[in-house]
Amino acid sequence: MRVSIASLGGAGEIGMNMYIYETDRYAVIVDCGVKFTKSDEPGVDLIIPDFSYLNTIKQKNIMLILTHAHEDHIGAVPFLIKEYADTALVCGRYTWDILHRKLKEYDLSVNQIYIDDFKTFEWGDIEITAYPISHSVHGTYAVFLKMAEEFKVMHISDYKIDAAPVTCAPFPIAEFHKLGMDKVDCLMADSTNIVKQGFTKGERSVVKGIEEVFKTSTGRIFFTTFASNTERLQTVFNCAEKYGRKVVLEGSSMIKNVDAARKHGKLHFDDSILVSRKQVEKIEENRICFIATGSQGEGASVITKISENDYSNIRVRKNDTFVFSSRIIPGNEHRIIYIINNVYANGGRVITADDLPIHVSGHASKEDALLLINLLKPKYLVPIHGEVQHLIKYKDMAKEHGMDEENILFFLAGNKLIFENGRYIETEEIESGKIYVDLNTEQLISAEGLKERKRLAINGAVVVVNSADKAENINENNIIIELIGFEIKQEYLDILKQSLIDYNQINNGEKIIKEDFKEYAENTVKKFFKKRFSKKPLINIINTKMEQ
């Protein structure tokens, strides 16, 4: 009996989680997420996995199961469904409510099935059981797969061991202990927070810190966290009610997530606490709390726009308090600093987790991870959902605590682990990669296309228009040179133009097909900018009249 586990994203990186469990005739995809862009990826809004590998297993029956509603686990689903419309989808009710709205935006429908807590269902020769676990968003599951009757895998993505969360399910320690007593062959486990000592604190540990914000703030409060963090949002609503503040929700994702959480009974507050943006001016400043998107300083987010005084009738005022209740994703630090400086420049103040205990992670720390291993006692351990350093440190930790090094498998996106008769055989390389998404144009950009965009951003472009009808007629009047994204002195442009005009002299005035001029012009421009300016601009040569 041979089974395999592959990754198209999420192993060796933060985000873009996508894993594939296979037997001979069936496959289960666990999660299909996005990765968020960095500042050096111009014109890109999202990064999704390259799904090409699925073409190699299209003869199999394929199902997608989603562990929870975070974008790095569900954000790429619309793009997957566009390509593979027959994919069956299984998820929790809360996750479906969030995803369904997303699919409607793309005018997509899917064959969807709900997860039932602790209930086993079958997909061919794969048995699947979903275990509700604690995280920062309601409806998070660990997925237990029994493959081809005997190989048992626990896939646990985002989690922490919180026995008394605010709204989420407590971690099912007893059930995991039972699984461990019955043998688990392989544990695929989140490694994101493995560098943190101890246990990750429970969500209730932030209550006092958030209450302190409401006690001490004399003006308006602008509170931002991940829109899907239902645990944190409940605490904010509780504090607003306790300290007599009305709440304004800003940002489409915030409004959608609050609606979904209330619908599923995981967010409770009285309707009277909500007010609209238009009503704000009629209410005293110390009686208002905005809950808005922008915890990562996204350029188009509500918090960013407010800090720039560029959001409707809302301007930063003296005594305003801006609260960032989330961890800063690496690479976003400069965006947060930009907002902080804007707020202080306009008389407000900013509170982060460095100032008060207003944030705890949703991910397992070192002791959580050790407890998980001790509960399940897996034969094989595969760290996932983290950068390379996290995977290696997880491996080192497990080895230090008695696990055989040969049974701790290093696994990256593009890898496929092969097991036969319950034993690890080898790791294969599979087709994988990243696809870059421009949401404005709905364009999917390859790695080569992104490279060209970066080149354009750094080096600019040169457009040469030749309106001569024949090679011998090329002169200074029918050659136009346009520079895009940079400038040079006119004397250099004149030198370049003369080099292009010299084309008909080189060819003795003979009739030349336009491809020859295009090739000559492109090489001339390329050499000119490389030699004089060490630049490599994109080059476009346009012949408007020259005969072929």
C-alpha cells in the first residue's frame, strides 16, 4: 500500500497553504490559500499556488477540505474552482459563510459539504475526521486522515492549546490523547511560533490590556485587528458596552466577518451599540470606538486612509487613540511605522502590543508543540506552515526531546513524501511555483512576467517609433524616442537617435524587411543604456510604415 503527501505551498514559507494527500484513486487537498505581497512585487495583489501538478492526477477523484477561514488557507479557492470546477469542497459552516461571499464575487458555485465535528466521512479509500480546535477564528479544524485503511495522518494547521477561549472551541486534549493511544503514523504540524518559549497565552489574557485602553482613552478609539479574529472582536465589543462607547464598523472584510460571526452565534452584542459613520459627529468623542481594517498597514485599508486624512469625513484629531491588536507580519513594519508617524503628527497616539498586553498569537509555541507530540505520539513528524528556520527549529526541538531524527522529515513546497506499508520511502520533486494576481485586471502573472514588471519599475522603458516607409528614408524626422519612468539629457538622446539613423548607412540603402531594423534598433538601444547608464530598460521598437 502506497500513499503520498505533497505540498504546493505553505511549507518553508508563511502563507499560500496547500497540501495534497493521495492514494491510488483518490486525493484530498487540504487548504488552498494566498500569500500576501511584498513592496518589491509591483502591481501584484495576491500570490497563489501554481496548480499545474493537479493536471498530473486529474484521473483521481479530488476533494478540497478547508481547515478555517483565514485568507492564507482559503484565499486561492476561487482560482482553483475556475480551473477545476468539479472539485468537491468540504468545510465548516462558518468558513463556508466567508468563502461563499468570496465565490459570489467571482460568480462561481461549487459542490459543497459541511463538516460535522468529530464525525468521520469517507472519500473513496480515505476516511476523514475533523476535530474542532482553538485558534483566533471560529470554526478551525484539525483534519485526521486514515488513508487506504491503515496509514493515519493528523494535519493540524493553525492552532494553539487554549482550554478556555472566548468564542472558539477549546482544544480537544482528551480526543487527541485517544488518537495517540491508537497510533498515529504521521503528524503534519504548524511550526510558525516554534521559536517562542512556553505555551501561547489564551485569548482571555488580553482582556485587561484592552480594558485599560478603554479606561484611559479620552478621545475616539480606532481599533484594528484581523477581521477574522472573532475572539478579539468579542472582547472589543464587550469593552465598548462596558465603558459606554458606540461602535462604528469600517472596511468591507470587517463588516462581512462580523456579520458571519453573529450569524453563527460566535459574536454577541446588542444592535443599539452600532452606529454609522454619518452619526459619529453627533456623539461625544469619548463615546466612540471605530473597529476597522488595516492591522498590517495595507495601502488601501481604512486605518491607513484615516491616518492620511483621506477617508470620508474622518480626520485624525488630538486625543485620538489608534490600537494595533495583532502581530506585524514580517515585511509590513514600514507600513505600520508610516501610520504611526501620521497619527502622532496629527495629535493622536498609538498603542501596540509593546505598550500593553492587547495581543496574543493564534499559533502554538514550543510547549504547545511538545504537548501535541506527546499526545499523538506520531511515528513520523513533518513540520509545516512556517519558514525554513521554523521547520528546522521544530525538527531540532523534537530530536532534543527523544524523537528519532530519521523520522522527522524536512518538507518544502514542491516536495512529495512517499510512504509504503506505513514506512517513509523517499521524497520526490513535483511541479510547483507561484502565480501572481493583479486583481484590478484579473490577470494571472507568471514568475517571468513579474520579473519583467520589476525590471520596468527599476529600469523604466524605451519606446522607439520608426515612421519611415523604407530603410533608406530613415532620418531624424521619422525616428521618435520616448523614455518611460526615467529621463536623460537631450544630448544623450541625440546620440542615440543618430545611432539609429545610421542603420541605412550600414545596409547601403538596400530595402530591408522591418524585422532587421527592429533587431538592429533593439540591440543598439540595449548597448547604449547598458554602457552609458548601467540600465536595462524594457525596449519596444515600433515600425509604422516600413514595407516587409
